[in-house]
Amino acid sequence: MSQENISASCLEFRRACLADPRHVSAEALAHADQCALCRAWRQRADRAEQQLTQALSAVPLPEGLNERILLRARDAAPWYAGRWQAFALAASLLITCTLGVALWHQRPVAAGDLALAAVRHVSDEGLERFTHRSEPPERFGAVLASFGGHLQAPLGKISYIHLCPVEGFGQGWHIVYLTPAGKLTLLLIPAREGAATVRTVQVEGRSVKVERAGAGYYALIADNPHTLEEAALNLKQRVRWGS
């Protein structure tokens, strides 16, 4: 299930979890029982919340900080108080998201586990695309050629291309493209032979195929096994790999 095709039930479930993670309705939990992606999303969110709570509890607050904030808000002019509250809420959300992402990446990836590293990278895809400008879609052929791949026919509609760090594997090309079957993410990782484990596997609710190709490895990530199978066949037919 891609971000573009996410169902209304998934959106409602995630809104409910974010609004009050400790009091999620039975109806929302029933959706998670039937949806592997939302179930994995909830597990990641719970782990991130626990890590964030532990991190924040270790940071001592200046004595009297709560009282000073409340006094400042009470004494402010009405128009300013409203802006102050909005600013405080936005700042707290930004700090929470930043700490959450940082804590998420503190968990190590086992050597050679490109499948797990790829899924974690895709989990942060929204933040990455918000903070980094994509290369022009027409550059895809040149990027692929620099990795040792030769495009024989279009894979789909390219929506994002960026060179970025992948945990445990250095720099790699992050490519997102759309097909009739859904959204696909392709990571091109320059690496020596033996640096990654070649496999097709389900990881945290996503389907991943890792193969040796070109100047290293590619990881193809889809939201379900059927989409991955179609995408892998499409990639094999439309890209010729060299060294």
C-alpha cells in the first residue's frame, strides 16, 4: 500500500494512534489486525515513543520552568498568547519528530543486512523528500548508467531521485517511481561483492528484494509480495546490467 493509494481506514487508524496512542478504539485495533502495514507502523511508533520517553526523562529541566512558561502565557496580550501557544506547539512537534528520527537510527543494522537498512530508509522517505530536492527525473538514465545499468525501456513515472546515506552502507541512489501496480522504491548501493545478503524477504510489513547488480547491489522495495514480484520482473526485462 503506497502513500498515494493508502486507504481511508489506514489514515483513520494512524490518526487515532497519533491523537491518543494509549486509548485506541477497538475498531481501529481491528483494522490493524487485518493490515500488516499498519500493524508494523504501530510497532515502530510504540518503540519510538518508548525511546523518546527514555531520552527525555534523562534530560533535567530547569527548576521553575513550567511556572515561568505559564506566567508568560497568562501575562501576554490575547493576540500574542494565541501566537505563542501555536509556536510552542509547533516547536514541540518539531523537537519530538527530530528526536524520534535520531533515536530510530541509533539502532544498529547487522552487517550485510541491506534489506533491513532499505526498509528503514524508506520509512524516513517522507522526511527525506521534504528536506532534499530531487534530481530531475530525466537524469534517471544517467544515474543508472553510472551504476552499470542500461535502461532499455521506462520502468515507470520517476518521482524522486537523490543521492543519500543508507545506514551501514554509505552513499546510495534513492529512486522512487510509480507503476500501475503502485509505488516502488529502488536503492542503488555501490559495494563490493559479499557486502550484502542477496535475498527476497518481508521486513517490517514491506517486501524487499536485494540483488547483486552493476557496481554493487540494488534493493527493490514494495508494499506487498505481488507488487514486488511484478516490479522485479519489470526491472529484469527493462534494465541490462553491466559492470
